[in-house]
Amino acid sequence: MRTRRTYRHRRGRGRTRDGALKQPTAMRSIRQRPASVESRRQIGHWEGDLLVGAGQRSAIITLVERKTRFTILRPLATDHSAQTVGDTLIRTFTRLPAGLCRTLTWDQGNETFHHHRIELGTGLKIYFCDPHAPWQRGSNENTNGLPRQYRPKGTDLSVWTRGQLDHIASELNDRPRLCLNDKTPHDLMQQWERRLIAKIIRNDR
């Protein structure tokens, strides 16, 4: 070949041809998200991502609610395949109140190949960022750096237990944020829960 290589290398982020064919299809673009998601006026809109450990052998799911910046961290004990990621997201969101399960924004990637199954199992509408545009889910990108303070990039994330991740998330959610007028994500989530309870009581009268 003109490049003096003896054979042709596969192109495209190191994926095999089979892997490329497994990319999610019929994805809902971030450009289709409702204005209420962009404005952060309404609670229940999430951004998600994977934090991947050394050698891509371990990972955790990070979820950030856009309005409150409330963070959820979930371990992926065995792998970060589409099946495992889908099962974990369904299990996580089905345990939340319906009012907290409106939308989820994620990067385009094989780990969300089961996005239709996740939507059916949770009631979420899933939107995907444009290719190579992680800043389109900026709340999640900013939050992803915080767990790295507990364990540096390039280490084995499988050593984190569910309890340890819950503790880290609790510390993050109890941290005052300038963007929240020095309130904490936990404060805002509790405020929403009180309003929800009050609304239920009013409707029962």
C-alpha cells in the first residue's frame, strides 16, 4: 500500500465491523428534546454515561438529574454490555417515582443498544447526543470528574461496591453548588418530594 503498511487497518474508534453493525438504530436525536429539558424548569430529566476503568474491564453508570444535579452511581459488576447496562438502568429507574422518570440523554454507543427495551421498561424517553459531542450532556460531564477524586482515572472500578458508590453519591448530593444558589442537590430533591406529597394530599380531599 502507499502508506507502506503490509495490510489495511480497520477504521473507526477501534471497533470491529461486527461491533459497528451493532450501533443503535432509530435513535431519538437530542435535537428532538422538549424545551422543558433544555430550560431545566422541570424535574425528571437525566443525563447518563459510563465511567470505564483500566483496560475497559470495569465500569460504573453515572446518572445526573438536570434540574437538581442529583447524582446516582451504579456498579456494573460483570461487564458493561448492552444487556447489563439495560438491566441496570431498568432496575434503577423503576425504583424511582414516576415524576422522576421523564427523559434520559446519553452518548451514542453500543452499551445503549437496548434503548427501546429501556424505554418500555421505565417509561423514559431516551435521546442521544450528536457523535463526538459529550458537551451536549454537560451536567453529566461535569459530574463525572467528581468520582475520579475518590479513585483516579485508569484504575480498576470493580473494587467499588454498591454501598461505597452510594456513599460517594451521598457526599456529592450533599455538596452545595453555586449553580443551585448554594443549595445542595439533596435539598432540591427533598423540596420536590414535599411538594409531591402535598399535591397528593390535596388531590385526596
